[in-house]
Amino acid sequence: MSQIQPDGEQTADEQLSYEAAREELIEVVRRLETGGTNLEESLALWERGERLARICQGWLDGAKKRLDAALAANDGADDGAERKG
């Protein structure tokens, strides 16, 4: 997912929040389902949708890792408290 430019700056896509990427993805899907675009436009929309889906998945994967780490830390704290008690 990381597209770092040669100068070390992140691309605009990389700076999208989960919510912004999701909203844009919904719009892309709506436009594809509605039709009325030529083949080139449809392909461009599809490619954009794929990029947005990867951004959303990256956010979700990161959130899951954070939750797993928090649960693991909590389980470790609970185990220590039980041994002291």
C-alpha cells in the first residue's frame, strides 16, 4: 500500500483516512453500476476502486493488529493480577 515518492513524501492516496477512502470507493462503485461510461473510463474507475479497496483494507488490517495487541496486553495484565491474588 505504501507509495512513497522519491523525496520521501507520501502520495495523496496514502494520506486518505479510512472514511474518505471508503466514501470515494462507494462513489466509484455507484458510477460503475450506473454505467454510461466508455471502456477507458470504466477501466480507470475500476483501477481507482482497487487502489481505494487496498487503502481501506490496510486501515482495517492495522486496526485489527492494534486490537489484537491491546487484547494480548490485557490478557497478560489479567494473568499477572490473578497470580498476585
